[in-house]
Amino acid sequence: MRLRLCWRNNTTSTNMTGKRFILFLSLILICAVWLSAEEFEFRHTPGQKFRIECKIFGTQTAAGSEPIKNQQEYKTVRRIKSVSNDKSGREISEIEDNSYYFNQNITSGGTIELKNTDVVTYKRDQFGKMDVSPGSIFPTMRELPIFPDKDIQPGYRWTNDALEVQDFFNDKHISLFPFTAENEFVGYEDGDDGKRLAKFIYQYHFEQTNSFDGQMDSRILKVVGTGKTTMFFDNTIGSRTEELYERDYYIYVSNGDMIRSTVVHIVDNGIRVWNPVAAQDDDKIVSELKKKLKKEGLSDTQIVKDDKGIKLVLENIQFEPDSAELLPSEKKRLDKITKLLEQYKNRGLLFVGHTTNRGNAKDRRALSLERAKSVADYIKDKDGYGDTKMYYYGRADKEPIASNETESGRKKNRRVEIFLLDEE
């Protein structure tokens, strides 16, 4: 009897221990799931900046033609202009994107030509819902993704309406392609710096025929497209850190009527990397530079702060007649400017050339570009500036700061502006 009772007691004890163990494991699993679930949001503070660098590689093939390989690089400086709350309590950020598109590989040596620049301002709430002015080409991908307004766990999937905007012929005739994005929160991975990053995948497919209601460029009859993006997100700062994407589009371009078309096949892939930019006391830097300007006795040179940052304006810059060759007197001025900027050379420099309205548009554009490059090249060759990233761009007579009807006004418009960038 005692043996049997002891045996029964052991069984009961073993069963109780097993139940407690199962309960313990269940609690661990519940806690693990609870800890891995979180709500994702875009979070911003006024004045915050990001530098977004992008590289795209792809091919374009028209029916009966050999594939054309292409490569594009661009950089966007994103600035948070303001943050506020609407009546429903949503946090709304006003965002300004300054994008710079390059004519060459930016890892190559020398000064780098910008082939285009764009500035756009829009609003976005903390989940990704966007408010963009009608007719704006950028951002091209909108509301991709929109985060759920709740905690989500790895493996969670959802959909949201999104929009792609394209200017296929680069002549400001835009096409709108609404689609449904399929999103998945995959899980977590460690970034290069050891930080835990959330990994998302969003993809889409659309097939849109032109109904000629103004939503698509009339030269395009139909577009069939698919895309997939892998996004890494740092929820501690509320920002993307990297995106890897691929696209495959068939574009049916009209041959002059609504039936016949040439099919253009575009396949590309790219990478976008987000880099937070350390805050700079621009007011302090401007004050210091103005003191140095005065000390050096530099005339026809102004230092101002605008929406892009700190700008040095070299007015009445002198070149050989009808050329981009600097006069000796201007080289002396640039020697002083080089010394002035030495403390800030790690930030990178953008040179923008301007002209008067004399001559034809093509010549003005070429002259403004060549003169910006001439100034950039001169400073680039100076000791200590070899590793400084320098970009140049020509604006011709599109941004006058004075009247072109007077000689004094033309002297002001005949200028090169130097911007201190946020390359650090």
C-alpha cells in the first residue's frame, strides 16, 4: 500500500511539475510575442535633416532594338520644416526635399556636374499618409507604405492604397498610377552599426489602360508594372535607413493613333540610404564668416542664410570676355575664399552659376554652367580640398537678384553662388 501510495504521489507530483513547466513555457511565448509587437511611426522634429543617397541600375528595351543600359545617381536633402497636430491628434510633418541629379558617377574624382535639381514641399502624418500638391512630380512613390495604427508582430500583412507618379518623357506631362500595395512586417535584423532594424517588404502590380481623362500622358496607351521593395526601419528614431527595390515595367507608347504602339520594357533596381545630418548652428557660422570677410577686405561678396543653408554670393565675378577663364584678380579673390572655407570643407560645396539676360538661352545656360565649373575646379585644385565633394550647376538668367536694365544690376546678376552642404 505504501508503495502504491508513494507511486501515486510521485505521479501527481510529476504531473503538477509538467503542467507548471508547460504554463511557464506558455508565459514565455506570450511575453516573446508581446515584446516583438510594436507600433511603427515616422517621427520628426523641426529642423531635422536627412541625406538620402540613391543609385539606380537598369536597362530599357524598345521592340526590335538593342537594350540600352542606364545608371542614375541622385541625392536628396530632406528637411523637416515644421511639425504640428491636426484636430484628430495626428502628427503632421511639413517636409522639404531638395534633390540633386548627377551627370556622372559621384564616386569619381574631380568636380561633379548636376544635370537637374528639384525642390518639393509636402506633408506626411506619422503613419505615412501624404498630402502633395496636385501636379507635383515628386515624390514619385506615395503612401508606400502606410503603417497600421496599432501594434504589429513579425509576419503581419496588410494592404493600403498607394500612388506612383511618373514623367516618362521628362517634359512635365505626368501620369498617375494608383495601385494596392501588399505589405509585410518580416521581422528584425541587425544593421551595420549593431542597431536592431525592422524589416518590411512591400510590393505591387498594376495594369492601367489610358482612358484619356487626364490621368495619363496621352502618348502612352497602357502601362503594366510590378515592383518590390525591401525596407529597413529604425523605430527608435522613426525613420527608414535603407531601401532595396526592383521594378519591371512594360510601357505601350502610341505610334500616332490609339491602336498601334511600341512596347518599351524597363527593368531596374536600386538602393536608397538614409543618413541623419548632424544639426549645425548656421547663424553662428554665418556670423563667423562675415567677420572673416570683413577682415580679408573682400568686396562684392555676400554671405547669407536661406532655405538651402549657408550661401556665399560672389557678385560681379570677372572672366575673360565670352569665356569661363577667370581673370587674375578673381583668382586672388578665390584664394581668400578658399582660406575662408577651409574650416567647413568637409561639408561639401555646391557652385551655382548665374548670368544676365544677354545672348540666347542656350548660350546663357552653357556659360553659367562653365563658369560655375571654373570656380569649382579652381578651389578643388587647392591644397586640402582634394577630398571635398564639389558639385556645379548652371541657372543662366532664371534667378536674377537685380534688374538687368542697369549696369549695376547686371553686375549683381553676373555671379557664382557657393553653398555649404551637409556632407558630413
